[in-house]
Amino acid sequence: MNKTLKSKDHLNGNFSVPGDKSISHRAVMFGSIANGTTTVHGFLTGEDCLSTISCFKKLGIDIKVNGTDVTVHGKGLHGLSAPTEILDVGNSGTTMRLISGLLCGQNFNCTLTGDASIQKRPMGRVSLPLSKMGAKIDGRNENGKLLAPLQIQGNSLNAITYTLPVASAQVKSSIILAGLYAEGTTTIIEPEATRDHTEIMLNYLGANIEHNGTEIICHPVKELYGKEIFVPGDISSAAYFMVAGVICQNSQITIKNVGINPTRIGIITVLENMGAEITLINKKNVCGEETADICVKTSKLKGTIIEGDIIPKLIDEIPVIAVAAAMADGKTIVKDAQELKVKESNRIKTVVCELKKMGIDIEETDDGMVINGGKGIKGTVCESYDDHRIAMSLAVAALVADGETTITDTQCVDISFPNFFEFIERL
Ligand code: S3P
């Protein structure tokens, strides 16, 4: 499916975005291994999270979906059963990597696969620490890299102390989940803080995970307990409207009930550094996660440097930040963002290539990109590469482009934001 968009002379709206993807995945996974019922409200019914539900159903868990309410009838830490089919994670790296950690400590074997994009993404980053814990994981080997499909043979696990070579919440979470099944206390050392939804939610359900500076210490527990979980709006989805509201003329947008976990708000810090007017109101703490309504207004932006420990706090937002940078006066430099190369697409290449087509002065570097902003954006035909975040970022660029923009293969937005284009039309 292709979408053609025109620029808008103002954007106004007061709305909520769909539930947080990272938290929705975790609610189903952790609810499944908790004792008793977990009721999830505000669940993201995007394709990635539906893949997680489908995998846990195949692992013997009864899960009911009613709109954005999901009821998970958890069977306890040792209640999963051997699947009779291959577990298919679709496009979801979070499902693949977290579930690997969970499955290597079970008393059965299984096979995990996913779509063409997933089969290219590195899995050695999880199999390496998990193997040190005693896990038996095998897969496709391509030029020394371990790729899906993965075969996981359940085994008994031992605790480890592991320093993450890359800042990745998926790898950290995978080890934490294996740690729930290991003998002893597992310690993980992060090079930079990454999203901590796993730690927050597992503790909310009865785990004993401590944070001590850069160390995450997972003490063994006998059981987790099912509870009610309220999922806040996804800041990664709100990001498109934050940028749109700031770069479109005559605009004012309020996005209600968004998760503002400190490990996720790099986009707010960067847009503020660039000169954006952003206000957070109605701050709350829900199930351990901070939330707020985010208000943005048309603002004059200037270029900035984005590097170092803020990168994991905005890694998924870099494509749309590049659009903001194109509308800012001066140069924006993104550094230390090599991880973009192993996302749903190589997002350094795909962002640079498509924004260039729109007339933006943008160059690829080995660990990011350089954008010389303030030179305007022109409408043209662009590709999504079946990457949801590329499709949505291009749509934001289209809102301020001269002339029409056509984006090809836009159905991929269903991965994280079903109805994204209806939201754009309604603004
Ligand atoms: C996620 C972690 C990040 C992020 C992804 C979701 C998670 O990936 O890019 O969209 O839910 O833990 P990495 O852990 O690979 O950085």
C-alpha cells in the first residue's frame, strides 16, 4: 500500500497514542510466567505485540484480547509447555531476544523464527551471554554471525556476571529472564543506561532486581504474581507528533498519558536543546512507570550534537529527529549510533537515502549522520523499506514538504502504530 500526503498549514489536536510497545510485550511475557491472572489495559495491538501473544499461546498460555484489554492466565515460572509448532516472532526483535532468554531455562526444546528482516538481525549478542549461563542455542551461521531461525534446547542454567558489549535493553532483558531460572544471583553491567521496563515490571510482579549504578543485580525468586497493568502511550509513537507539532507552522498538540520513563526521554531533551517549546503536565506514576501529557508548539529550531549516553534513550527516534534537524537552522550531528545499522532496516542508510530524495542536505557517517538544516524539504516518491519507523518519519517530513509526497509500502506502520495515517489526517 502507498500513501500520498500533502503539507499542512497548521496542526492541532489533543489525543492519546497507542500503548507502549516495549511495555506491552513485557506485560504478556511476564504475565505468562506469573502465577494467576494479569489484566493489561492499553495494550498495543500492533503486529509485533500480537506476535508475542501468538508465541505465548503456543507455549500453552490462555490469553484473551478484547480491544486494548488483554487477559493473560499466567501459569507460574515453571508453567510453560513445549510448543508443537515453530514460534514465529514476525518482525519483532524484542520478542525474539527476550523469549530466547526465557526459553533456554525451560525443560523442553523449541525453534524460533521470524520474517526476512529478523533473519538478518544479530542473535549472537543474546546467544553469547546465554551460552555462558549454560544455554544451548543453535542457529544459522552466516560469515561467523548467528542468525535466526534459532533452536533452543532447554537446560539448567547458572548465574553469571556479564558486561554488555553494546547498550541493549533487549540483551539485558534476555539475560534477566534467563536469570529467573538460574542458580544464584545474575549481575549485568551496562555501558550506558538502557530502557528499564523489564526491571520495573518484574519487580512490580514480585521479582527482586536491584539497580546499583551501572549494575543490575537479579536475585532469585520462587514466583511472580499476576497483577493489573496499565500501559502508558508510547513515547516512540508520540515522537512523530512531537516533531510534527514543532516543525509545522501554527501548531499546538497535546499527547495525553505518554510514558516518560527517564530511560526513554532523549527525544524531549534533544528537541528542547534545539529550541522546541515542550511542556509536561499531569505527571503520574502508574505501575512503576512515569507518565505525563506532552504539549508541543511550533518552535524555531537550531542544529545540535547528539552523542554518547543519550543515544540509547532515543535510538528509535533518530529517524524522526533527522526530520526535525532538516527543519532546524545549522548543522546537526548524530554520533555513536552504530546500533541503527541493525534495526528493522539499516537506519543510517535508509534515513539518509530517503531524506536525500526529499532534497535534504544529509550525509551518512560510520556511526550516524550529519544534517545541514534549514534548506527546505521537497515532496517526492520515497520508500519505507518495510520499516515502520522510516515510513512514519517520512510522513512527518511530508507534512512540511513543498508538493506531494508518496511513501511506498506503508502497511508496515501496523508493526507499532495501527491507524497512524488516520491520526495524521485527523490532526
Ligand atoms: C527495545 C529495545 C531497543 C529498541 C527496540 C525495543 C525493547 O532495542 O530499539 O525497539 O523493548 O527492549 P535494543 O535493545 O536492540 O537497543
